[in-house]
Amino acid sequence: PASIRIIATGASQEKIPVLKHLKVRYFVEDLLDTCFLLENTSTTPIVFNHPWNQKLLPFHTVASWKDIASMINW
């Protein structure tokens, strides 16, 4: 719990400076707009699979926390 931070930013583009400041390496997101904004940053977007983002994507896609854990070198 001490390593969890919740920061409400509002618009997707406002997430980028926060993630950069916190040096976040991976960001799990279900909104494709945010993933495309993060595509050319130091933060790797990971798409959480939902019915509204079922198309072919250039990002890693996960369906569970177990999927996420298997992708990241902790």
C-alpha cells in the first residue's frame, strides 16, 4: 500500500507529465487514447482488455493482474 499512489488528472494528456515525474515505467490503461499518447514516451502503455478496445493494437494487451505480473520484470 505504501507504494500505491492515486492521482486524479482528468484529461488523458494530463497523465503524461505525472507519469514522467514519477518515473513510471508501465501504465495499465483501458482507454486507447491514453495509450496512443503514451506510445512515444518513457512509459510503456499496457491495454487492459475490455469490450470497447477489441481491435488490433500495437500495444501489449492483458486481461488480468496475473497477465500483468507475467510481463513485468519486478
